[in-house]
Amino acid sequence: MSANASQQPQSTASAVAAVIGRVMIATIFLMSAVGNKIPNFAQTTEYMTANGVPMPSLALVGAIVFLVVGSLSIVVGYRARIGAALLLVFLVLATYFFHNFWAYEGQEQQQQMIQFMKNLSMMGTMVFIMAVGSGPLSLDARNPKSSGLAE
């Protein structure tokens, strides 16, 4: 058995794991858009207004676009670095406006701190994707030029 043949199962397993990981990463963002923000557009706009988001209707449309485009980009691995950047922008703004734990006290501060830290970990995931790309079994891997990998 050649060295290359012994590495093949691990490569296949790693590639499949990368796809599963991309789907798992993107699910929360895609479901947030299609399962919550789109069907509850008016209520979400009111919530955004109450939390001081400027131009909430326009901001919500932008958020939905960033969530859907960013999620799908990561899932299929097409320009995943750009998709991750879109989701990073969404996370930074959502965290600032909705999980500002420093403005609360007691139990509510603790709850907002948990949400802040959850978003911080997802921000780290986006930075990681921006740094290393989408991995194997992605459209970016098939065309390194589109992912920014080619020199």
C-alpha cells in the first residue's frame, strides 16, 4: 500500500467533515433570516427600533441579505471568505445593538453576557474562515482564483 493510498480515507473524511462543519456553521444564520426575520419583518423592525438601530427597515433588509448570502456562500464554499466577512459584519452590529451586557445589571446582564460570548465565538469562526478559506469539497477549492488563493 502506498503512502498516498493510506492517506486517502483521512482526506475523504476530512473533506466530508469540512462540508458538515460549513453547514453547521451556516445553519444558525440562514434559519435566523428565513425562519425569523423574513416572516416577522414588522415585529423585528419594531424590536430594532426599540434597541436604537438607525433606519431599522433598511438595516433589516441588509441584515437579511448578509445572512442569506453569507450563509449560502459558506455552505457551498463559493467566495466563502466574502461570505464570512458579511456574517462578521452582521455579528458585530447585532452584538453591539442587542447584546450590550455592559448596559444591564443582575440576571439580565448575565444573559446578555452569554449571548455576547456566543456571538464572539461565531465572530472567531468567521475570522477563521476568512483566514483559511472554505476547505475541501467547496467551489473555492475547485477554482482557487475565485477564493483569493491564487497568486
